[in-house]
Amino acid sequence: MYYKEALRVGRALFYYAIIVGALTLIGALVHGGQIFVDTSSGSHNDAAKLAHVQLPFSILFVVPSIAAAIFGSIAGISLSTENDGHLEVAWTRPASRVRYALAIFGTDIVAIVAAFALGFAGCWIATAAHGGLRYLVVDPDTGGELARYVLYPMAWFGLCEALTASVRSRGGAFAGFAWPIAFVLLMLDQLPLQPVWHAFFRFINYANPLRYASMTIGASASTDLVNIALPVALTGLSAIAIIGIVLALLQWRRLEA
Amino acid sequence: MMASAERPGAIEIRSLTKRYGSVIAIDEVSFSVPEGTIFGLLGTNGAGKTTTFKCMLGLARPDAGSVLFNGAALRPEMFQHIAYVPERSALYCWMTGTQHLEFYRRTYTSYDSARAAKLAELFHLDLRKRVGALSKGQQTALAVILAFSIHPKTLVLDEPTSGLDPVHQRQVLDLMIGESSNGTTIIFSSHQIGQVERAAERIAILHDSKVVLEGEVEQLRSNEKIIEAVFDTERPALNGLESDPRVRAISRNGRLIRVFVRRDTELVMRAFAEKQPRSLRMLDQNLEDIFLSAVGGDAAKEAGERDVL
């Protein structure tokens, strides 16, 4: 049952690896002293200051997680793709619909983890090429952050499956539009709106994976739009992934060819 | 040899009804496919053939009715021995023929790789090509190869010769007949009545979502006759013959009248003779005649007839 799925995600990962490889190469070759520390062009004082810079190791998870989330969004239309003219093959296998869908999900999830790992390897290599690894420190939160950044693409995967499972031919468009819509919804949550609207957008954003993608570095610098505690983020991302998959399964069971 | 009607039903379809919104796709469709026979499902476009297949195989949920395979409701594991060739290719465009065969090898315990290779040779199919690069006929051929390569006990084929050239069409029919002689139950649809006539032992004709005729082809042929009469006057009075239950349909073409009789042919012939036509003769019906008389006006008009009642 996994053969076709392995072929499918294998193809996707092949192209993904080419893109990651190309970006890694560019990242490693481009004169990147500015990325972490350029001791050749800076003053002695700058170099001395930078020698004490410490960055959380989990910063290496951010880009791979975003890249894997894009991969996960594309993988998240797998049921929709089956629904686009292949149900006569998919549903005449000696396996229940649910088992068939779970095989698809399982393969996709493994592929998303592989995509994250590929991206992480690329970031590691590019960072190492510029001597940046020595500024990274593993802190007690690193494990939790790893879980967060692996769950982030899973949440996108679950969300896209839920949005597209019963869509016949425009699953890709749905998954593609999910990103800008997620950004807009998060922005609306931040605007000083009337309390009722604020509450509404806050509620909607519980199902928005972007809400849980945050990284705080030091006291001021932050990549997050909304500060969410790690346990809350882990819970939120897990819930989106699981509920999304369950909703997709419910739709899949009710579909007709 | 046991007549097909006496054999146990490998597929029993009872009062199958399917609606799409306000449109009734199939209405109380019932028929039985005896084990080891070839059953032809005939009908005009939109008559409900594909919907019947989809409901049979659980691809669509019927609103009413039931389908039994060897007395049991369909379960997913039964697909180990059921093969389906849909009307439109449902294969994966990005996969090659070889990958599809491998997919089947890993899925079906009864997959026969030697047979698959032999069939690919028979259809001159380049299995290295991606399905997306194959013509419609080649895609149909690949679907047929996959279906036959698992030695199914039940084969459901929706227009299995669609897009194939006449040589390969004949090969598909030969395969079906060969498979049936090994005990496989086959149900198929085709617009090519000649193919159905050649292969099928039993048929059902669907029209306007309902089964309008079902039976053994030989039996239908021997029962159903055409009485052809030429009169001296245009539009002679038929005095109630139109509503005679023994008469399936009447077509008029000027002075020529054809009466499609379903039973008691001699009696109808005698009644017709009393109207003193200039000439009167009885003809055997072929399956096309039976089909056209069963589906009535529209199809018969398409075939060049006029004023069919």
C-alpha cells in the first residue's frame, strides 16, 4: 500500500532536495561574513564583542521549519489529488478508505520530517561554512523548540488536508491561499479592533499555525508576531495537526467518486 | 451445462436507487449476474450504467437498494478478487506502466507478473512510459492489463474498449471470454452492441435510469421478433395494436410499419394479417433491434426510424 505513496513523496523530496541543495550552496559560497560575524572587516572592538555573542541553537530550526511547512502544505493536498480522478483506483484496493488515507498521511508525515531534516542539514552546512556554529548554544529549551518547529509543518499539513480533502481539482489553490489568509488573520488579531471583532479573530487564530511560530532571541529581538509560551504552542500546533487530519478523514469517508 | 439463469448469482443488485440532488441517476435497478457468466449492461448516454457500477463497488452511496457479491455485502478485502476498469482512466499520470504493475504486484496476492508482461506485449504497450504520455487507448489497455493480471473472480468493465483500435477491441473481448471460461464473473458496459452480442450471455438494458429489459441474449433473440408490413395506404389504422402488451414498439415509415413483438409472435402476426397488408413478414431481431425497441423513441429515431410509439 505504501509503494505508490513512497514514489509520490520520493519525487517531491527529490525536487525539494535540489532546491535546498542549491540554496545551501549559495548560502555557503556567498561571502557571508555578515551573516554571523565578519572578523576580517570589523574593528578589533567589534570582534571582541562578537566573541561573546551567544545564539540559541534552535535558531537553526526556523528556516527548515518554514521550508518544511511549505512542503507540508503541498503534501497536504494528497487526498484532494486522489479525489481528482483517481478514486476508482484508490477505493478499489483491498483496504478500507480510512486505512488507505492513513497510509497516505503516514507517508506524508515521514516526508515532512525528512524535508525538515534536509533543510536543517542545509542550514547547518551554510552556517558552518561561515564559522557561525561556535556562536550557537544548546539551552534547556532546545528540545522543546525542536518539537515546536517540527510540529509547525505538521500543523500546516493537517490544516491543508482539512481544507482540501473534499476539493476535487483546486486543492493546490486552496493550500496556496491558506498562507496569505493566515497572515491576514494574524494581522487582524493584532489590530486595535472592537472587542467583539478582536475576540472573533483571536478565536479564529487558534487554528492558525502562524500564531504558534515564534522565536524570542535575547530580550528584544524576536521573530514572532505573537508571543506564545512553548507548551501552549506545542499544544496548539499538535491540535491543529490532529484535528485537521481527523476532519480530512471524516470528509474522505463521506466522499463519492 | 447449466443455463446461466439457473446458476447462483455472483452479483445480486436489488432495487438500487441513486439520486444526485433532484436528478434520479438510477431508479430501482435490479438484476442478477450468474457466476462465471459475461453480463452486458446496455444503455444510452446518461442511462445510468456508470452510476450502477459506482454504486455496486461502493464508489457512490446508493439512496436505496443493495448489492451482494456471492451473497455478502461488499467489504474492502473483497477487492482482492474484484477488478474494475472505469470508463475514464483513473491511473496516475506521473507513474509509468511498470510502476503501476509494481503497485499491483504489491497490492494483490494473486498478481501474475508473467501474465501482465504477456498482455503488455499483446497490446504493444511500452511500460516505461509515464501514463500521462500514453494515448487514451493505451491508458485503457494498461487498465485492462492491470485488471486481468490479478486473475479476479469478478471483473467490472465500464466501456473497456473505449479508445482502442478494432484489433485490440477484439483482443479485449477474447480476454473476457477466456477469463469467463475460467469461472470469472464479468459485467461490462459498451456502446458497441456488436461487442455485447458477441461476448455477453445475459444483458440488461437501462433507459431513463431504469432497467427496461433483462435476460439471456439467446432467449431474448428467440422471443423478440419484428413483424414488417407494407400497406397500400399511408398511416394505416392499427386498431389498438399500439397498446397491446405483447408489442414493445411500433415504428412507421410511410407505408412501412415495423412492429417489435416481445412474445406470442404468431398471434400478433395473425392479428396483423387481418389488416390486409400488401406484404407481411416476420424477422428475427438482433441485439441492436432489441436494444432500439427497448429504449423506445429517442434511440430509434437516432437510428433512422420515425414515429416510434
